[in-house]
Amino acid sequence: MGDHADWKDLADRQVQIQKKGRTIRTGYVKDVTVTADALWLEAYGTEPRTLYEKAQGYTALPIRPSEVSTS
């Protein structure tokens, strides 16, 4: 994985959302703001659709298919 992804390229991709180096959530990016300073992760199971903003210290790292666990 790269250090920091350009958020404008993350729509429809699976990512890890991190804050201070810790993974907060993993999911699919539903949408990215025009300015690419915030993104929406789609709802999954009990996790609601959630907005994450760079200004609040979040980073998003794309997950390659080979990095996804199949168990």
C-alpha cells in the first residue's frame, strides 16, 4: 500500500480508513467530495454510511485485491 492516496481516485474502491496510524474501518468508498477533502464510506452490516474528512486527521489507503482476506 502507498503512504497516502489521492482521495479523488478512491471512488468505488475498497480502502482502510486510518487515524494516527490505526485502522478505524475498512470499506468501499461511495463518493468523494469535489475538493477531495472528504469521502463517504458506504454502509455495511451494522456500520452506517460515514463521512471521513482529512481535516479531522483521517487518511484513506486503497486495498489491493490480493490484500483482502478470504476467510
